[in-house]
Amino acid sequence: MEASLLSGFIKTILPRLFSLVEGKYKLHKGLKSDIKSMEKELRMIAVTIDEQVSLGRKDQGAVLSLSIDELRELAHHIEDCVDRFLYHVTREQQTSLFRRTVRSPKTLLSRQRLAAEVQVLKKIPEEAHQREKRYRVFAGLSSSTQHAESSSCSSGSDPHTLKADIVGIDGPRDELVQQLTEEAEGLTKQLKIISIVGIHGSGKTVLAREVYESDVGRQFSLRAWVSATDRGPREVLMEILQKFGRPVVDNSSVDQLTVDLRKHLGEQRYFIVIDDMQTDQWSTIEAAFPEDNVVSSRVMVTTTIQSVANACSSSNGYVHKMRRLGNKHSEQLFIKKACPTKYSGYTRPESKEVLKKCDGQPLALVTMGQFLRKNGWPTAPNCEDVCRDLRRHLEQDDTLERMRRVLIHSFSSLPGHGPKACLLYFGMFPSDHPIKRKRLLRRWLAEGFVEAQPSSSENFNTLIDRNIIEPISICNDDQVKTCKTYGMMREFILLMSTSQDFITLLSGNKVERKYVRRLSLHHHSATSGSSLDMDLSLVRSLMVFGEAGKTILSFQKYQLLRVLDLEQCTDLEDDHLKDICNLFLLKYLSLGETVTSLPKEIEKLKLLETLDLRRTKVKILPIEVLLLPCLLHLFGKFQLSDKVKITSDIQKFFLTEQSNLETFAGFVTDGCQGFPQIMNYMTNLRKLKIWLERSERSTNFTDVVNAVQKFIHDDKEESNDPRSLSLHFDDSTENILNSLKAPCYLRSLKLKGTLLELPQFVISMLGLRELCLSSKKLTAGLLAALANLKDLQHLKLIAYVLEDFIIQDQALPGLLHLCFVLQRATLPTIEEGALPYLISLKLICKDLVGLADIKINRLTCLKEISLDHRVALETRETWEKAAKEHPNRPKVLLVNAGDESESEAADCSVASTPAVSEANETSPTSEVAVQVDDIQMIVNQGPSAAPEKQKNCAVQPSSKDELDSAINNIGFPEVALGLTELSIARNGNVSSYTY
């Protein structure tokens, strides 16, 4: 585990080391030769580690044998050496020609220092190798690490779980038992594949066993239960045949085994469970199970990987997403394990912190309960004290071995270094903090974890697919917008990241180490200068939540910073920015509301890629920002100063296409000189946001129209060009839209203002997939014109009222998601044949009455219906009844509209809530379980407003006041539709969770 992470880290610094031998750094031949030699040796070390990891070898490598700690230290020293040199070289490049001449001795000194450091670094592996030969104490991979990895293969499921230890299983079990007998419309008596997906320790195996041993499960004439853990398709097929008593030849091929099993199954009614499928084995073995089985056979698969579940159940199947235990069942399971029977009447201490850490995960609740019981709970110890030291217990205590094994397996099974490093980076954020996906991707790029945008997206998607991180809100394009880590996984991330010197958390007044590479300050952290004994010059990434203090904000002490996130820093001042502008290696900069202006010195940040000023009070943008050659993403709401003069140097920068800006969201214009003229030369723009505001000096918006026209003009390759435009306008500027002409192309468009008709350029738009229209009133003519948008997949309409209109047969044939956010319940009539592929229908209007003449049975692909949580109970029940009568049984979800019509986050996201276990139950930390399509999420709502009470070990139900408090406090500022209330499960009954 540690070895593979280190191998990946070495590979990421190799290109930077090799870059030093480029001609522009003017190194002498001897130094270049030393650097090349060291690069080759590092490459061999990485290759050797990879070989030993892949072979599972515990013996020392043939090329080089080093301890993990020594290798890590060597890699860090090399990275520091390279970055320090680049910092000094970059600093020299920022000076004028005169100052460059004056400081040339320092430039020479930098090269001499580099040469000396390289000589020292070359000796480290040589000395370590000699030391190993003398004492034979170092191994390339420590046996303890190998043991941890090899012992982590188990998923953590316990086949001997007692019946009495299972809680909250009735709802999910009944739902899946129903899938054993239920037939989809038009697919009567065919084979159905049922997939159960969830994190390790969520109770998948126990749930599958309950279904397998149920009365209905026992009615199948052929039954078999096999495990796919660490097995290939051949071994799985062999075990199935053996369970049926069929002879198997050891050297049989997969094809032969497939034929044998298919022949044996024939037309018999069978029920087969394949537990813990970790790769897409289904594509290899599915031919063994005939699809045209006429006796309603069933195959059930459990897996931790969403894509595997989807692949297994892609045709005639059903995917069940494991849900976390709610507050009542979490407490019930925890008390069963933690509290001895003789203390059932004892007034127990508050267990809220433990339940929060367990986060509704059954295995975590069981192991934490056993740990506390072993240590004398409920009379001792205090739960808060245990939670504060949980990482140490998780690492060392034998009682938590099963939990530790599961977490190690989840981490070590990630493919390659990239996903592992990206996962550890989540430790930089506070617990339960909603993390924006795009923010993460940009920071990973700045840190050098990944080399290109597709790689960062792949790493993120891998973590989501394996249920290691949890989505909170989803964009219209089905991409995750915000996410979080869950309880025990977060503790493991912090344990791994701090033990590997990956990050350092500043908490209380305790500093864990002197040399820091990534530093995160959370609320209530130490801020006094005297208590911080650390070298800030090596920090690569700094994030502050709350007050930082003078020492942390002394940016003269930093040299190697690449990522600086001060969005939520409360004591940052404008005066700090001049020192920030001397951080020459900075690639990511995010500032908060205490910042009011930017200095011109920001032009020195030549490597800056992302500048996020959305939370600041900056209104005037220095032209120097737009001249940064590496800037890719610029966020805020700016104007250019009236005093800006377009000099020859500025003209040359744009005319020679030196601008690499891709995201500009956005600028305010009144049509006068400024951004529109410059925008014409930004040939790499892909996302643009503009506020059109007429002022006293406004004459016309010709330049704005020309700039937007050029941006949307269809002269680019559509498939690789996800252009997005957002236009905000008032009554005096709406005619500008009619000045835009076809042909044009956009992937996403948002129009916000007074819209009386759909602009012609929208009707003729090519490739438009996402459209959001926001206006006080949307007319029937405008709405009818939407039917012409054949490529549209996501449509969101925000208005006070809609005029009556009909969505006719064959209208919007590609639409997948349709959302109405209305003050008055004026909904369209949907004809038979319209919206043939609609998956999600969201009706956010508190005054909705009944079904509003919407016949959902005409929407044959519908999977999800979202309603405003304020609708009347009768309306809610009417929709629930209609959903149960629909062939797909779509989920009925309740959402809090919040102030979506004004929310910037509403541009692309809609979140919704799924069923939870009981109507009077909240989760351990006043959280609400959330599900969008088949993705399960947890959204933290903060502490409940209800007063805390002492409770007896006998579990008592949560009060309705606690539930109401949780509901009333729901919402994140980033999420367009806050999450609230409880939804009805697919089978119409209140669902629960299982262990």
C-alpha cells in the first residue's frame, strides 16, 4: 500500500527532474550528467517497487533495496531541490533587464547550490544500499506493509453474523424478495440480474443472504452461493458447477465451462448469488445464463463498484443501492454491541460523536460498539475522548481489525497512484464539508497529481464508482457537483495522509511535524505565532478555514506554494496580496470576502492557472490578470477600469494568441470599451458568463454582440468543444439576443431576464444539450418553440408562471431531465408519445394540486419524480400512488426549492432526497440521506437544534422536534435545491438499512 503510493510519487517528480537538463536553465555538462544519472536510478527504483507489488514479493529487490521511509525522504528531497531551483530561476525572470544583471551572481549561486544538492542526493541511495548490505535490515517493501495488503483482501463481511445483530433489514429484504417474483412489462418469465452495490461493510452480503434464505428464495429448484473475491471468471464458473454437483475438469476453459453450465441450467428455475464481484467479470460469464429462460430464474450479484452493478443489470435487471442506517437503527445496533445487558437501565453517556463517526455504516457501528464495550462502556470511557483519538485506535487496536482491513482494502485496491493521491487530498477539507468536484480537479492538476484534465476526471470518477466518496449534488449532465467523504473513511484518509507526510493538519495548539508539505487549518486551529515551530518554505498547498493568524499569513516565508485556498480565511487583508504575488510557482489561488481589490503586481504570477474571486468584493479587475500566460480559469463578477489603456504590449499579447483562458465567468459590461473587445482574441474560451447592464454612458452593445457571436459561431469541432454561455440581462438589453445569428453551436446555455419569445439563435442552435431559461413569465409561443431542439437532454424552466402549452407527440425526443421551478402551478399537458426517454421529472411548486393533469404512465422511461416538500399531503400521496402504478415504479422525492431562481448553483444542479428508514428518524448528526438516480448521498445539516438529553441504554425513538429541526436547517450555499424531508421508496413503503 505505502510502496505503490511512493512509486507513483517518484514517477510524478521524474518529469520535473528531467526538465532541469533543458537548455533554458543553462546547467553545466557535469551537473546535467548527475541529474540524468539520478533520474535513471529513480526510474529503476520505481520499476522495482512496481514489480514487487505486482508479484506480492516480500524479498528484497534485485536492483535496489531501500526502506519505504528512506525512499520517501529521498523523493521529498529531490522535489524540494527541483522546486527551489525553479523558484529562484522564475524570480529572476520576473525582474527587469537591469535588475537581472545586478542579481546575476545570485543566479549563479542558485546553480551552484543545485549542483551541491544533487551531489548530496546522489549519495543517499548509495549509502542506504551499503547499509542494507551490512545489516540486512532494510527491505524494499516492508513485510508489515505486505501483510497489511495481503490481509486486506477480505471485504470485511462476516458470514457468521447473528440474526439478533441484524437491524433495519426488513424493508430492503422485502424489496429484493419482490424482485425475485416480479416481472417487468413485456419481459415475462425471463432471467433477471439483481445487483446489490455499496461500500465494504455496508451489509451487502448479509442482505443477499437474507434474500437467499427467504421462503421465496428457497422455492427455486436450483440454488447456489459462490464468492468472487480474488477469483477470475473461470474459478467462479467452476464453483457454480461444483455446487450443482457437476464434475469439472481442472484444465477446462472458460468457454467450455460456460457451455457446461448453460446446458445444465437448461429450463430449470435457478437462483444463483455471486458475492463480492470486484471486476467486470459479468461480460465473460453472462453467456452461461440464457436470457430466454422461461421460468423466471434469478442471479444476484453483490459488489462495491457501481459500474460493475450497472453492467450486470444493464438489460433486464435491477440495481439496489445500499443505504446507511438512520439514527434510530444506528443507535440500536451500537447499543447492542457496546452496552452489556446488566447496564440496560444505566444512564449512559452521550454517544452522538461515535454515531457521527460511524456514519450509519453497520460494520463501523459493530466494531466501535465492541471496542467501547471492551474498554468498559457505558461506565467508561467517554465517547468524545475516544473519537478524538480514533485514528490511533484504528491503527493499533485489534478490536477494530475488521474495520481497518476493510478500509485498507478499499484504498489498496484503487488502480495506480493517481486515485490514491487524490483520495488522500480529501483530508485537507474539514469533516462534512461539501467539496466541489471542479475545485478538486483544478487543485489536483496544480499539485501535479495528474497531468491532464481527463486524468483528473478519471481519478474522481473512480472514487465515486467505488463508493469511496459520496456525491451530494448532481449537475444536469449527471456529473457530480459536490461530494464528501464518510465517517470512518475520513478517519482512515487522515491516518494515511498524515503518516505518509502527505498533509499536516493544524489543530488545537498542536503541530505534528516541523517540515510541512501540505497544510490545512480548520476552525479552532492554533493561530499564535509563538506556537508554530514549522518550516513554511516547503509548503506546496495551504488551505485555511477560519482565522489563520499572523504567522500563517506571513507569505514571505513561503517559496514553493502551488495551491493557496483562502476562500474561507477570515483575517486575510488586501495588504497580504503583494506578498502573495511573490509566490512565483503558484498555480491555484482562491480568495475570500475580506479581499476588496487586486494589486497590479499579480502580473508576476506567470504560472497561475486558476484565479477564483467569486467570494471576494473585487469589482474592478486589473488588466494584468488577463495577461497571465498560463491562466485557464477566472471566476468572479468584474468590470475593467475606465482608466485601462490598450497599449501595444497588450495588443501584441492578444493578437499573438498568447491567452490560454478557457473559463471566464464572468464580466459585467454596459457596452462600452473593455472586455468585449479583448474577448475577441481569447480563442481558447469554452465557458463564458456575461452580465449585460445598461448605464448612462451606454450607447449600443455592438461590440458585445460581435464578441458573443464569435464565441457561439459554429466553426469548431462539436464533439470536443463543450462551449457554455450564460447571459444575464435586464429589460433594456433583451433585444441584444435577437441580434445573434445562426449558424451557432453551444453545449450549454442559460438565459436569465425578461424573455417574451425564444430567440431565433437558440432555435437554430446546433449541439445544444442543456438549456436553462429564467424569466418572470414564459409564454406559450416560447415554450412551443422548445420542441424544435432535437439534441436537448436537460431542460430547466424557472418562472413565476407558465402560459398553457402542450408538449406534443415526438416533441423533445432526446430529453432526459425536465425541471420546472414555479410560483404558480401552471404545468403543460404531455401528449402520448412526447418525451419518450425522460428519466427525471422535477416539479418544484408548493401550490401543486394532485397530478396537475400530468399522466406519468405516458413517460415510459421515468425513474424519478421530485416534488416541492411544501406540497399538501394529499398531493404527495397522489403522486406516490401514481408512481406505484407506473411500470418502472419511479422514486418520489421531496426537495426544498430554497431560493433556486436566484441561486448561481442552480445553473446546473438539482439535488433530491431518497427514502430513509422511519418518518420520525434523523441520522446520527442530523443528516439526511440523499439519492439522485441510483447514487446514494449523505448531506450534513449541522447539529440538531433540539436539546440534548441523557438516554438509557434501552433505545428510545428520536422526537419529531428533532426531525423538524433537521428539516428546517437543510441546505448548502453551493446546492441549488437544498435537501429536505423524506421520500418514498420504490416499493411505496418506508425503506430501511441493513447490516
